[in-house]
Amino acid sequence: MVPLNKQKKLKKYICQYYGWIASYGDWDCDDFIIMAYDKTEATAKMKDAMRRRLTKGKPHLMLLSTYNAKMKAFEKKQNE
């Protein structure tokens, strides 16, 4: 049984998108980190942040730990 007063932990989510990057003066892939308690909250924060960006296509949201694991697996395949 989980105690009622147990604190929720913030999780790190990464949002990746293809959009206009003003510092490059061109279209490119970019990402940013969102701190949220769950994916629903992260999605709401992502949608709010994306309203201020010029993008093409849909942004992608995943846990940062999942993203890091996928990148490590990709690196291993590249090094073989």
C-alpha cells in the first residue's frame, strides 16, 4: 500500500522537433527538456512551449532516460 502523503517525483522528458532555429537562420532539428510528474503534464507543457515556435511536422516526446538508452544502443551498433 502506497502512503497518501508520498511525494511524486518530477521526471525529465525530452521534446524533439523540426523547426526554425533563429540562431542558425535555418530549419533544423532541436530539442528541449521538460520537467513534469507524468506524460500528460509533459504533453501540456510541450504544447504550450511549441506555440511559440515555428515548426514543421509533429514534435516527439519521450522520457529522457528512454532516449538515453536508445542512443547508447545506437552507438553500440555504430561501433560494431
